[in-house]
Amino acid sequence: MSDVEFPQGFVWGSATAAYQIEGAAREDGRGPSIWDTYSHTPGRTLNGDTGDVAADHYHRWADDLDQVAALGLGAYRFSIAWPRVQPGGSGPVNQAGVDFYSRLVDRLLELGIRPVATLYHWDLPQELEDAGGWPVRDTAARFADYAEKIVGALGDRVHTWTTFNEPWCSAYLGYASGVHAPGRTEPAAALAAVHHLNLAHGLAGRVIRDLAPAAQLSATLNLHVIRPASDSAADVDAARRIDALANRAFLGPMLDGAYPADLLTDTAAVTDWSFVRDGDEATAAVPLDVLGVNYYSTTLVRAWDGVSPKSDSDGHGRSAHSAWVGSEQVEFLPQPGPYTAMGWNIEPAGLTELLLRLHREYPDQPLMITENGAAFDDVVSPDGAIHDDRRVDYLHRHIAATHQAMVAGADVRGYFVWSLLDNFEWAYGYDRRFGIIHVDYDTQQRTWKDSAHWYHRLTTTNRLPDPALTPGPTR
């Protein structure tokens, strides 16, 4: 056991997302989402994998929650599938879908575990995409209506309501580079999506404040740690430009009530931002009880000379179309290893850097690590054990980095490991495993990896365990 000890009340949790684990894609009235359509489109996902069955959580949820309890977790972060609750994205609720989440929340409370519910983790009802999707303003209004219905049904039983998970991905990967659903490659539409996601966050946040005043309100952002390749003016400006698109396009409206001026200038050749109406930015800035932070790796950029072969190692999937709207003059450089199975560099210091930046810029805003984890090529030993030493080391170093930020003053309230279970990893299908619990997709058997045993030691002692002491069950 190390000297690193976390304060009493620090929340240890794990996180999942509906489309990645639930399965039951056409059961009990669930409608199709953009990820159903995208994953069933040939060539979109690795091996043609879909979330039709995933980890079959829809049928195994009670056993999975027992796993959460056995891990000693104080909170469980899950997402609600909009098309399961409101199949077409408008109109009456599907009661079977509401009942599923109601049972899940009730069981978490019985187990003494805080329910942390995300309203949107990328599964837009297909009917709304057919009507234009997030680039269309009406989708924000539909989202607020959906929030009113599900928050009204679950009420204050949910401890924390999170409006969105990683709207950056929804906007830029979904509508600019096309490597996520719905797979569109329209730069102007991507920026319109950015705005309507921000607007929807504010509208839904106000609904949550009204209907569940005792609940905590949050949003989760995948904030990028962007470093220039040199201290040249051109490279520093490249980092500034990408920071505007990656971070301040969401932090600005959500926390400051305004888009950064340089973002609007940088993208003026793409759009005039006329979709932003008077009052929208103020609406987006609903006060947050906690800001969720997802962190996996860092980003290295420099100004492209326009002649040399351009590097596009941004870690977000290969596409002929850039996610970085209006930034064709910026290139993304490979970084030194080691790497995870996603090809992402492992850099715990980046997490400390990010948390301290947020503390510096928003000193009164409490923070929560809502996702952090790593995919590796796990091997099941002949005795059935999974010795994922690299994942244990990854978690150990990043949780230590979180503690370093806290010692330096960052107000971090908790940490959620990604992920509870191996699952459908979006365009990478079932090839990438992030779980601390192994899932045999043929049998759906769950098996704790060494990382789960290590995490259990942490959650039950509040002290960072020595990775060398991990092997062997603790229950």
C-alpha cells in the first residue's frame, strides 16, 4: 500500500454507456438510433460488429449491479438510451424502457450506490437524424422534452444527472470526419451541431433544476491536452486554434456563457454562426454542480508547411475528412509511447495538467473524473485469470496523477474507471477491451481481471495499492 490516500467522501465509481453494453436493440419497444444504422452499414465498423447484443446488460443488469457492489463502488455512471425511452425522439414515452431504468436505479439505491445517469451518450433516435440531427435547432428542443419525461419519471432517485457525454465526439466525429454515427462529413453542419448540443445542455439542465432540485447537475467533456511541437509562434497558434475547437467551444458557452471570439474568427470561412440566436449562450450556461472530465491521452500539434506529407495522428480514427473544422493548416504528430491498444499515448502527467488548468481557469467549479482507462489486448490464462498488468499500471499512474492535482488545489470529487465491462467500442467493434471485468461474448460470462481486484483494494481502503500486490481475488 502506498502513501497516497484520498480524502473521506471521495467517490469511486465505474462507467458504462447504453449502446455499448445493453443489447436488446429491438426489444420492448426500443426504436433505432443512429448507432444502429451506422453499425449496420457495411464498412463502418470493424468486422461489421454491431451493438445488437453487446454485453447483454439489458437482460443481465441485476447481476452486473451485483458486480458493481462487489467492487465496493460508491457510484455507478450509466447512460439512458433515448430511443428506448422515447423511440422516435418525440411523443409519449415507451413505458417498458422507463421501467427498465427505474428498476436499475432502485436496485442501485438498495445496494447503497449512487446512480449517476447520463441523458445522452451518442444514441440519437434515427427519426431525429432523418429530420436533420444535431445540426438542426429543433433537436435541442426535442432533447429538452426527452429530459423532462425521463427526469420526471425517475425524479430525485438519481443522485447526479449528466446532460451529455463528450459532445465533441457527437459534433465533430459524427458530422465532420464521419468516423462516428451518423457518419456525415459536413464541416458547417458540425459547427451547428456544436451549438445545438450546447443549447440542448442548457435547456435540459434547466429542466433538471426544476424537476429534481435535490439532484446534482453535470456535463461530461472529453477535454484535450494540446501541446505545441515547439515554442514557435506558428506552432503555439496551432495549439490555440485546436484548443478553441476541442475545449473552449464547450467550456465557453457552458461555463462562461459565450463562445470564444477566436473560435468564431478561425471558422468564419466555414460558417457565419448565424444559428446562434440572442440568449442562446446564456441559456447554455446553466450552473453545474460538477464538471465531468474524461481523459485518455494528449495531443501534439504544429503548423503544417503545406508541402510536406501531412500527419493526422489525432487518435480519433482514420478518415479522408478532418474532425478539425477550419484548421487544415494544423497537423497532428505521433507521440512517444507506450501506447494502449487504441494507439493512444500513455501520459499521466497530462491529466494533472488538465485538472490544474481547469482549477486555474474555473477555481470554484468542482470536478469529477468521469472516464479514465485503457484498452489492451487481454489474454485469458489457462486457469481463467486475466493478468492485465499494463491496465493496472495505467490506472495506478493516472489515479496518482489525479491525487497530485488535488494536492496542488484542484477540487476533484471522484474518479470513475472506464469501463466496468468489456463492450462494443463503437467503430472498433469488439476488438478493443476497456473493461476491468472481462466479457466472453460467446457465453456472456463475466470475469474479474487483475485490474478489478486492484481497483477493489483501492475502493475499500481509499489508499492507492501497490500494483505488484494485485494478483489474487479479494472477495
